[in-house]
Amino acid sequence: TQLLEQSPQFLSIQEGENLTVYCNSSSVFSSLQWYRQEPGEGPVLLVTVVTGGEVKKLKRLTFQFGDARKDSSLHITAAQPGDTGLYLCAGEGGGSNYKLTFGKGTLLTVNP
Amino acid sequence: EPEVTQTPSHQVTQMGQEVILRCVPISNHLYFYWYRQILGQKVEFLVSFYNNEISEKSEIFDDQFSVERPDGSNFTLKIRSTKLEDSAMYFCASSSQGMNTEAFFGQGTRLTVV
């Protein structure tokens, strides 16, 4: 069974601070996706990383896939209150297994 | 921007009743999925569907569950005899390809079994 552990579970910071959240597993994933989820809504895709060591940037968000494709990180620079939300990572197992295994998420609160 | 749409947004049903949750995936997508999220817990895979058949299902997806793509646009999840523990948000998702492709999720249906 593939598991994804996200840390921290909760993070409360002040506007303007930088932060990093982590997504770790003992399993190798063929790709890893980061989502943001608002209360009562579906996950909204932010980015997909596929290649080990890959780095993708989305404005102030930087995503990295570990070299061994077992872990990933999301770094936010100069966080804003609009960044508040639940950040989920989800790994795809590869082969004919297209299902996503989700982590429990990091609930980020950015205080003005 | 194309999106996955789900109906209804909320469904309340009595234990033992059948429910059908409906989804319209993104039109050119070929792979379809159902996930669920019990309140306060992580999103869990239920089933994937491709080429008019189930390609994979989880242990949660027992004989009470079934999926169908009746008309080439809708993708439905049926729960035959609901249980209290079926109460959850149910998310439909679709992707254009299988491996290493982006899955887009609908807004979800909140199912409450009473």
C-alpha cells in the first residue's frame, strides 16, 4: 500500500513569510500532483511533476520532485492571505495503476 | 475553461435507499474516476473507468457500488443500499490520458445518509 505523509499538518504564519510543506513516501511514484482544496469544494490542480529532481514554479509557488520520486515539496514565497487553504499532494503509482494516493494535507493559514 | 460538473451538490438519503451521483467529465477526456472524502479524512480512491469498463477499484468499492457511462457524456456512481458510513463528499475526476496525466476534479456531491 502506497502512503503519502504530509507535514506539517497545520501551519499558521504571518503575511510576507516564506514556508515549505513536505510530502514524503517510502514508495516511488511515476508522478506527483499538488492540489489546493477549499472547504466543501473539490481539489483544484496546481501542478504535476513527473521527472525526478524536477522543479516547477507557479508565481510565488515552487514545487520540487525528489530525485528518487518518493518525495516532494511546495515552497511559498512571501505568503499572502489568499494563499490560505488546504494543500494536498497526490501520487500516481505508475504502470497501469492510474489512481491517485492522497496525503492528508497541510492546512495553511496566512494571517494579515 | 472546461470543468468537471457534478450533480446534485447535496444529497440526503435514508439508510438502505439507493442513490445515484452524476458527473459530466471534461468532454475530450478518456479516463474517469470516483473518489470520496469522509469529513476530516483524506481523499480516497474508489474506482477508475476507461473504455467503458472498470480498470481498477479499491477495497471500498464493494458490491454495493457500481459505475456507468450511460450516454457518452455522463458518468454515474450508484450506491445500491446506503449505509451511515457512506456519508462523505464524493468527487468525480477525469483525465485525458492515464499515466502521468493531470486529473481534474469536480466540486463534489455531499452525501448524507440518515
